[in-house]
Amino acid sequence: GAVVSQHPSRVICKSGTSVKIECRSLDFQATTMFWYRQFPKQSLMLMATSNEGSKATYEQGVEKDKFLINHASLTLSTLTVTSAHPEDSSFYICSAGQGAREKLFFGSGTQLSVL
Amino acid sequence: AQTVTQSQPEMSVQEAETVTLSCTYDTSESDYYLFWYKQPPSRQMILVIRQEAYKQQNATENRFSVNFQKAAKSFSLKISDSQLGDAAMYFCAYRSPFSNDYKLSFGAGTTVTVRA
């Protein structure tokens, strides 16, 4: 089946630094990628939707200047957490799909810890 | 926006027994998709089962089956012959095929523990 690769799986950084997370669709072209955030024992909260070649659509309450999303190709989307702070510590998951009636595939997630 | 409700934060089941997880949703659309995802301790999201709203037949995948009641907007998951590996958090999700972003709306999740 289709595979979505997400890197890194775990990152620890100092407060004030920026962190980039990559999401790649390995064997299909993803027209749309989604970025989620998940706190322990809670559900996945959609942060933004990115379409290749266009600006990402952010959910209400998500700071677009803090969470920069780039979807430069049909196989790669990146999420950059800028000037990270301890409250940004969370589990981030991406998913990718080819269309509204096609399956969505999830990356394995990235645990971000900001010290 | 569609709302997905899972009213059971936790469920416990004896190994080899059956457990049913409930899910209700709110929508004005007639064509949509419903999903159950499993998230084990590894936190990898795994698709358990998918139901297309225009299909009346309930979806099944081995020991997993759903009871899809479209009029009642209910979509429960039954896990039969529960195994230790079924222990995980289970999420019910809704997706519309009509919106440009076709995003998934998730319920709050149900944590399933399996007793040996």
C-alpha cells in the first residue's frame, strides 16, 4: 500500500529555535496534505491543509506565522515551527491523499519537545 | 462543520470477547465517508474500516464490523474475538467528498484495553 514518510520521528530543541518536519508520499502523488497536532490521550486536531503549489489553509486559531507550511511538490510538504516554545511541544502527524474519494495515508508522526 | 461524537472515553474487554464502540455524527450531506482508525501505543494511525454512506451494506474487515445506521447518523464498531493487539485508541472519523479540502473530522477517541 501507499506509504507516507515523516521525519524526524522525534526532535528536542531549545526554546526560540525553529524546527522543520518533513512529510513525503513515497509512491504516489499527493494533491493534498494535512497537518495535525495531538496532545496525549486526545484526538487529532487539524492544523492546516496544504495543496501543491498554493498557500496552505489554516484552521481557526492556528498561527500561520508560527506554523509555516510549504507544499512545493506533489510528494513533499514541510511544517516549520518557528521560534518554538515549550507550549508547542506536541505530537505532529501528517497525512496525504490523492483526492476526495481516495484513501488518506498517515505518516508515523513527530514528537516535538521544546526545552 | 461536521461533528463526530464518541461518548465512551474508555472501554475494557476480556480477551476473546466482543466490544462495541459507539460513534454518532452530524451532517446535512447524503454522500460522505465514515472511518474507524486505530492508534496503538506506537501512535501510527491505522485504518480499520471504511464505510461509504451510499452503500447500505455494513462494511466488515475480518474481526471488525460496523453497524451503520444512516438515518440515525450512527456508526458503531464491533470488535469480535478481541485480541491483546487490539488494545489501542480508536477514532471515528467523517469525511465529505465535496469540499475542496476533504479533511477528516475526528471524534474524541475511545481507549480500548484488553484483559488477558
